[in-house]
Amino acid sequence: MSEEILKLYGKVRDDLKFLTASDVRTRIIITLNGGLKSLRDLKDETNLSSATILHGMNQLDEKNFILKQSGGYSLSQTGKIVAIHLISLIKASTSLGELEKIFLRHEIEAIPEYLLETIGSLKNSVVVESTPTDVMKPHTVYAELLSKAKEINYISSVLLPQKIEMFEDLLESSSLQLMVTPEILDKWIEIKGRENLKKATEEKDFKIWKIDDARMSFTVTDKFIALGLFSTDGIYDLHKYLIDEDVEAIDWGNRLFEHYLKKAEEVKL
């Protein structure tokens, strides 16, 4: 796989340099991604001079990335594809600074590769960490956000007792899909009782799913996502939660939940 990618890189190396080595070309592509722009529009939005813009436009025109039209300039079809990938790279790079706090020395294998490729969707996420004076801070922030949610989807391969009580209370006003491993399901049944859980699935908007493995604790709701991971030593990290309330992040979270839902089996108690 790496040999194949390296061969591909050899073919596009110069194109990558062309796209990323020039602040001017990058600014023009991003601005034109918003639609047809006049030279004045480009000057106002990029804060570049007319001469600088025109020089950059000529370079982009040679690559067939732009179209000259009556009234201004726009991206060609090829240019639009380039813009999408360039913006995705920018978002991913922006998000890495914050994500490093939770991804570094943590297992990320639970997140499928195609969703790691769109990790820029989490560009506005924050990592909430325990402090010496507030060890429960991640849990407190999570509980406050969860109390406002109406649609809750939860995946976990760890048992967090405090969440059992939170979810039980929220069933009065929210829908819940619970996806857990067999071991966690057995423990949940032991704590709450099979009949009580069965009654809840029959009377409330509540479904339970069983998944073979999911090395994380993940929540996606209509209001936010929250992600907790295992450390590389195999122990679940209770002291860090990635939180994101952006619509784009929630969409990313729904895709992660759907990824596991396809592998899950609904539990009938």
C-alpha cells in the first residue's frame, strides 16, 4: 500500500507544491470557491494587490483551474475539485492542534480510516481535561450538554456507571440508542434488571444494540458529540473528552455511529 501511494506521490509531487507553496494561489482558490468573483471582489477578500492577483490567476489559468468570464473569474470543474481537497486539508491541519491532546498516546483504531480522512470536520472541537482541582470536569461538562439533548446515540466498550443514571433520567424526554459490547450489556442488565430494561424499550423511545467491539466511549446527539478513547496502554482514559457542538461535527459523528450500527445486532430482551 505504501509503495503504491509513494508512486502516486511521485506523479503529483509538483502539483502539490504548486497548490501549497503559494499563499497567493491558495487565497485565490479558496475565494473563488465561493462563486464568481470580480477583480475588485478578489482584492477585497484576499487583501492582495491587483498585480499580485493577476499574476496568480495567470498561473492558475495555465493549470486550467480557473475560467475567465464576463464579469469576473470562477473555478473550472477541476478547480472546484482542487478547492474541495485544499479546504479539507486546511480544516484537518487546523483541527490537529486540539486533537493531538486526545489522539496522542491514545488508540484511534476505533475510528474508520474514511472518517479520519474527514477529521477536519472537528476543527472547532475542544478537549476537556481533568485538573487537580476539578477531576470530574469532563463528566460535568458532558452531563450539562447531555441534559439539553433530545436525540442520543451512544457507543461504548466501557462501563461508566454515572451514565446509566443519566440515560435513565433522560428517557423521559429524549430518544436513546445504546450500543455496547456483550460484556457491558451483561453488566448493564445486572445493574438495572432485565425486566426494567425490557419495559423501557417497550414504553420509551429506547433501543439497545450489541456490537462485538468498539474501543471508545462515543456520544452523538442533536446538540453535540463527545469522544473518549483508550490510552495506548490499554486503559480507558477517564480524564479527557473531546467535545464539539458544530453541525459539521455532529454530521461526522452520525456517520461514525452509522458505521457501527451496520455491524450491530439489535437486542431483544
